[in-house]
Amino acid sequence: MYFCHKFYESLKTTMDVLLKSARIIDPESAYHNKVRDILVSEGVIQILSDSIIPTGEMQVLENVCVSQGWADSSVCFGEPGFEERETLINGMRTAEKSGFTHLLINPLTYPIVDSQSGVVYIKNKTVHCAATAHPIGALTIESKGEYLSELFDMKNGGAVAFGDYKKTISNSNLLKIALQYTQSFGGIVISFPNDTKIMGKGVVNEHVEATRLGLKGIPALAEELIVARDLAILEYTGGKLHIPTISTAKSAALIKEAKAKGLDVSCSVAIHNLHFTDEVLENFNTNYKVLPPLRDKTNVQSLREALNEGVIDFVTSDHNPLDIELKFKEFDWAAFGTIGLENAFGVLTQYTTIEQAIQLLTAARKRFAIPSSPIVEGTPADMTLFTLEDTSVFTVNDILSSSKNSAFIGEKMKGKVVGIIARNQLILN
């Protein structure tokens, strides 16, 4: 740990950073969609001007776009317990180079983060990173779905929400109690929508492709039943609910209806569910085995429409590093999950405007009470730097994660992340 901390300390900005002719994309700033020179000194935006003369002590970056730092609402890093998949330090570095300054980290760990000490461990281990880790505490003890964890204690330790990652809350009464209890301190409950009984031994979307390939299907109904149940309970109890990584048209429609009723609900979509259809399964590549599964064209198109209509609140990488022992298997036996931090921006820009893309990449900040950092003078610098013109093809050599289970190898990327400025550090690619 000492080495990691010293390593990050060495990266802290020791000189001023000058962004020349930077295009600002930030609706919270008076300079939104304007081109300005930006001087960052001591981790604070000191000057915004038409022209700033650089000096020899400044690091100068020209013709970049800048926005508030992006937030990812669902990442896994393995540590503690699964360091062979990914460590916290390398995971944070991967996120930083992918443009993210805030990461909501799932309790897919061993032991499971279901107590304040687990939350504090993640906070302390990443304290010197440029990006900020925001642990998601397990909703139930050991994520077994039987008894609620020490939610209030975890919130006091720094947890921003509570959920059992890909494990469904099968006990409806437990979800009811969780939504009621968390209201006392403004907590957010995360409920993954998947009826495991209906899913059964399914591994891919229940559709033509599953039949053609001889793989067991996961019906859209498995997701939609739980979404409908959760929204009914939310309407009864009140509280704050987040439904992660939806994948079907009906799920989006149900959430749209709930929002119209005034329910406090948000939802996300994983970048791979937005980009791929189940037709890519042709070669039985286990990197495409994800949960929820890649759906058919109709559902994927509906997700893209819901994205642009504002029904879907934000996009997540749903980054889940898995080592070769978990992925290099027959399709039926391989684990669910793909990495995606490195690809979130380059894929999302293909399906929406840049303004909308930035909105989708930053909206999780507001939902999970992460302070905003508008690009105005006097604000601590918490920003992402990127360009729009570059296009590239993602290769295995571009993977920064320790695990290489990427569904995006060979895919086109639009735009490029230049780096981030956060916590008085400049991280560049």
C-alpha cells in the first residue's frame, strides 16, 4: 500500500495546467459550449479567459474539450479478495485514463462489503488516487438476501447506495423494509432486476439466436417482472430506488410510467447492452456472455430511443474484470461479465450527441449526492479532457485492466479521452 500511495503522490500536479482553446461542455457553467483558455493552479480553476499567455512553468494542452468529471455508477475491482481479477489501484488508474473521476464500486468482493469497515477500507486504499471511490454497501449481510446489513453505519463510513450487485432481492418484504428504513437518512436502494426462477439455467437472450445456437434462453420477462414488482413496492413505501442495467423495451416503459407518477426512481443501461445485439454470439465468444444478456435488435433500438428521450438516467460501463479461468470455458459454464471502462465514451458518442453523452456520463453525480464541479472560476478542478474528432479500433493492446475479458475488441471508437484533472492531479493518456 505504501508503494501505491507514494506512486500516486508522485503524480500530483506540481505545475500549473493551461488548457488553450478548450471547448467547455457543461450546462451548469456560463461558458457552456464556448471556447476559452482555462488556467488550473493548486487544483483550482483560477482563470477563465479568451486568452491566457503561457509561461515556462505551465503544462499546456491545446484544443481539447472539457466537461465536469464523469461518474460510473457500476464498477467492480475485485479487491479485497479477488485481486487476481483486478486491484483497487490499477482499477482506479484504468478509470482515470478512461475519463472517470468518480466510481461507484460494487461489493463484489471477499469478504463482501457489508459493514462500515469494508467501506472504509476501499476509501482509505484509494485516498491518494486522482479519481474518487464511492463504495456501494451490500444491502444484505453477505449479499445472501436474508437480513439487512448495517446500512446507516455504512453510509456514515462513505457508502453512497446499497445493493447486492447482480443478486436479486427475492424477498419482496425485505425490499419494502429497506425502502422504508433508508428514508430516515436519504439512502438509495439498488435492486437488480432478474427473476432467477424464470431465468433458470439461461445464458443468453431468449430469442431466435438462442434457439439457433442451442443455448438456453433468459426471457425478457425475468427482468420485467422484477421491475414491475419493485416499482409497485416503491409506490407503496416511498424512498429512493435505482434499477441498474435495464435491457428491455418494457422495462424502460415501466420506468417511464413510474417517473410520470412522481416516483423517485432512476435507471441505467450498460454500454454493451446499448451497443451489441445477440447476433454477435455467432462464434460463442464468452466475452459476450453478460447479465442482463445482450438482447435482440428491437429491444436494443428501444433502449437507444429511451436514452435520447431521457427515460434512462445514465450509462454505465458495468465494468466486471474476470480472469481467464472464469471466462475461458464452454459458454454454458463461463462467468457473466465484461470490462468496459475503456470503451464507455468511445461507444456512447456513436448513439447520441456529445452534449447528451456528457449528460449521461455525469448524471450519476447528482443522483448519488456527489458534489458537482461546474467549470467556473474558483471551483476545485474535477474535469475530464477529451477530443471528438479521433476514431480508432479498440484492440487488446488498448486494455488497461488486469483482466482482458473485453466484449469490445475490434469495435470502432468515436472520440478519445485525453485525461482528467482531479484532486490536484493531472492524469494523461
